[in-house]
Amino acid sequence: MKTLTDKALINKTIGFVILLLLFTWSAWSSGAAIPAALPKDAGINWFQLGMGLFGGLALFLAGLDMLSEGLKKAAGETLKLLLSKLTTNRFMGTITGAFVTGVLNSSSVTTVLVVSFITAGTMTLSQSVGVIMGANIGSTVTAQLLAFNLSAYALLPIAIGFFMSFTAKQEKVEYYGMMLMGIGLVFFGMGIMSDAMIPLRSYEPFIEFLKSMESPVIGLLAGAIFTGLVQSSAATVGIAIAMASEGLLSLPAGIALALGANIGTCVTVMLAAIGKPVEAKRAAIVHVMFNVMGALIWIMFIPQLAEIAVMISPGAAEISHSEQASLIPRQIANANTLFNIINTILFIGFTGWFAQLAIRLAPAPPEKTDILIEAKYLYEDSIESPTLALEETRMELNRMGGIIYEMLLDLRPAIENHDRDLLKSIVLMSDKVNMLESLIFQFLSKIRKEDLTEKESHDHQTLMTAAINLRNLSDVIKGDMVEVISFFIANNHRASDITQELFQEFYQDVCWTVDNAVKAIGKNDQQAAEFVVNKKTDMKRYVNKILSRKSSHLGSQVKSYIKMAHMEISLMQNMYQLYFFSNRVAEVVIPEEITKNNE
């Protein structure tokens, strides 16, 4: 059986306690069932009602979080790849955004993915608008599940999911257990909230308040405010469905709450964008514009939307008018999905307009002249999704490697033109590399605090090793090679034609290996990694050629030549060091079994 981390053990212990509490609650509630209706003069135990309502909400939100976490662990990397590949146009972006959000149960994770793709240049802002629109459709999947009203069977998936997670020998099984337990907690929380609100059926002030919510504006505001407070549109729609299932909420009022939830979720998006790069702010602005405009359009057509929801919901024609209230939960869920789909259809042709307006509202900030360099791809919000955070780390390493490659390319004109200013520029770039390595290590240390899968742990170690060796490449260029070239410039030294030719061939191959090493780690390119590893024989041959030439001339030359020969050999050794560290970077990308076979 696999070894458990402290965090995993704590999570399982908490899960066991929750399971015991849930069964205790179930036994208590079945032995002391609340009557279906209370007399009008019956008193309400507000403490018990509040405990049931907020306790149920807490279980509901905890279940959503557990479900989302299990899904991210089990399928996060596949869905990330899907999102990055299938967003070539606005329509595919919308479909992909809806699918990914529906599976991950989190539009915020989809938005974070979108921001990272925009920053990396693999997705345009216009393409991202379609994905964000699709994410709104995907977020309605939760409401559709809740409308099934499976709270009576909720303890079964909780029990199965818990024991799957607790006894799992494979990570996938554990994550599937988390998903089952999460969805069970969602329905169990819904059931507790629904039962807690039964006494309110006959409480006149509450009934009057609910009637006031049939006013579109009041319902919209109530849904927006509550969603803004709990930062979960699913919770608002879930409570609306729970109230409707007890006959407390009409269909128009439920639709108004759902519309308000679409606006309230913008609060979460805007808060998440504070202090973030301009790409995140623009994505948040697009999200806000789309949700607010869509809700405001539909506020005038809630009765018509309610009629359509009744028409498309099954069972309305087969039951009596008095029993129609039992169908309202499904009708609210269908209306919620319907207006998000129609909004997307209405606005999909204006993705470019949305993008341009977002750019106008959030222009690129002026470059900071007092800061040497900042991380471009590392977002704190991504840390809760380690797969995404590790991919961002890889992108930052690719950027760091690009700076090192630029340093290496500048060495040749510096030595040929005796350019001291170019050497100073190389030193400055090395300082930037050092800063980025420090920021990457800080980010990796935060990722390490999360509960990582075996693959994520392996990737974490790979990226950490690559960061160290990329820093070593930079240090060799800045320290040893710049020092040798500075000596050549100070002594106005130029090597012989044959030596120059040997060094140029060696230098060219070193440039290729460094470039491929950066590609290997930055893009997880195994073919590029194998190119670097297979260059080892060629590199040794260059070293032997240069050493052989210097050795044959050493005994017949003057003292000054000996010093220059020593510096030329040092430069050759420095270039071999560059290959050595490039090889170390590339090796971590190649699977261990292939590496062992090549040894």
C-alpha cells in the first residue's frame, strides 16, 4: 500500500469524522422527523433552523470543493491539454470551455487556464472570450445535477467514496473516491438545507419576503448579493432549488435568483484579478461584461423564460396543477442553462468587440524601470491546482532559458569585436536569470505544500533540477567565460585561424545543445532532450582536438603564448561545462528507462 503524506492522512481522518457525523445526523433526523407542515401558530426553533441551513450550506460547499479537487486530480492535465488545443476559433473555444468547466465544476479554474494561455501567447484574447462564454454554460451542470433531488441516497456515495479513498492503493482510485464523496456531500447538504426550511412554509413574514422576490429586480439583487458573499453561484442556485423543492419558491423568483447569481459571481472574478497581470484583468472584464449584459437582457423576459422552461422540462403535462411545484427545481435548472446558452449564441459574434473593449478598459501598464525582472507566468491562484502551477513553472523556465541562450549568442560578437558593453549586457542578463530562479524556487516551494500526485511530485523534482542547472549555465557564462573574454580584450588577443575554426565549430554545437535543452524542459520535448544527450561524443571530440593542438605547440612557444594557451583551454573547458549542464537539463526530461538503456 502506498505511503500517505501527512496532509493526505489528515484529510482522510477529517473525512472519517465527517462520515460519522453524517450517519449520526441521519439517525437523529430519521428518529425525529420534522412534520411536513406545521400549524400556523407553531413556534420556530431559529437556532435549529439556522444550524440546519448553514450547516447544510457548509457541507454543500465542502462537497463542491472535494468534487472539484478530485476531478482536477484525476483529469486536470488532460483537460488542460484539451483546452489549449481546441480553441482555434470562437466556436470550438466555447464548446471546449463549456466541457472543461462542466467536468472541473469550476469556471475560475478555466479562467486561470485561459489567462496562462494568453500570457504564453498560445491563445488570443478574442479566442479566450469564446472560452469564457462556454465556461458560463459549463457552470450550469451543477444545477442540473442538483435538480435530481437525490438527497435521500446521498449517504451511499459518501460511504463508498470514503472507503475507496481511504483504502486506495492507486491514486486514480483515491481521486474517484473523492469525487463520489464530494457529490454525496453536495446532495446531503442540499437535503439538510431543504429539511431545515420546512418550518418556514407557514411563517408569514418569510412567505411575504419570497413573494417580493418575484419582482425581477429584488430577486436579481438578492441572488447577486448572496453569491457575492459566499462566492459561489452554485450555492445560490442550490438554495433556490432547495427552497423550490419545499414549495417555498416560485419559478420566476428562482430564475431571478439564478440571474442574480450570474452577476454575483463577477465579484469573485474581479477580486481574483486584483494585483494580477493585465491579461487576468482583461479576462475578468470580459467575464463581467458578458454576465452583466446577459442578466440585464433577460430581466425583462423572465415570464417568457419561465414559460419556455416549463415547455422543455419533462413531466409538466402528465401531472395535476397542484403537483406542478414538484417540477420547479428542474425548471429552474433548465432556465439557468437555457439563458446561458442563448446569451452565448447572441454574443458569440462579438468576441472581437469584447476583447477590444477589455483592452481599452485595462490598457497595458507602463514598464517598471526600477525592477530588474518579474515573473511573467507564475500566478498564486494556480497553486491550488498543482498541474496548472507546474505548467506555469515550465513556461517560466522556458523564458529563463531564452535569456541564457541570448547571453550565449552575444558571446561571439563580444569576443570578435572586443565589445566590453556587450559583456556588461551579458552580466545584466545573468542577474535577471538569478532573479527568475529565485522566484521559481519560491513558487515551487508553495506548490510542494499541496497534496501532489506521484506524477506531479516527479514533475516538481524535474523542474527544480532544471532550474538549478539553468542557473549553473548562466553562472558559467557570466563568471568564467566573461572573465576569459575580458582578458582577451584587455590583451588584444586573437587566436590563430585554425584555433578560431575549432572554437567556432565547438561554439556552434554548444549553442545548439543549449537551445535544445531549453526546448526540452520548456516544452517537455523529449526529442530535443535526446539530441542534447546524444551530442556527448561530439563534445568530447572537440575537447580532445583543441587539447591536442595546444599540447603540440606548447613546448616551442614563448612564455606569453603559454598564458594565452592557458586561457584558450579555460574557454574550451567553459564551453564543455555549458554542454555538461545542458545535458543535465535534458536528462530530466527523458524517462529513466531510456536513460538507463543508453548508459
